[in-house]
Amino acid sequence: MWAMTQNSIILFFRGKLFAEPSKAYQKILIGSTVTALLFIALAKADVPLWAASLAAALIGGGLQPYLFRNLRYR
């Protein structure tokens, strides 16, 4: 299991994990941006930082399967 994880990490950083790397990077950027904007909005709304980070992480993490549903791997 550890070897498979290491292999996937190596392929990701070499740009060979996804069939269309630019599409994958775009989806990662979208997810990160949504999470960051949500965190900033909650923090400005005087929500405690621990709650803002928890909510942003849960929503951003829940968004990833939706964003990655049509990605093709090599």
C-alpha cells in the first residue's frame, strides 16, 4: 500500500498521473480557491477561526469528489 502511494506521488509530480494534467490542476485550483474564499468569508463574519477552518475544510473536501468525477488516470 505504501509503495502504491509513493508511486502515485511520484507520478503526480512528474505530471504523468492524469491523462490530462492541465484539467486536473484546474480542478485542484478550483477546489482550493473555493475553500480559501469560504474560510475568508466565515472569518470576516466573526466566526471563530477554528469553526471557520473546520467548515471550509469539510465543504472543500466534500467538493473534491464532485470535481474529480470525470478525471482520467493513466
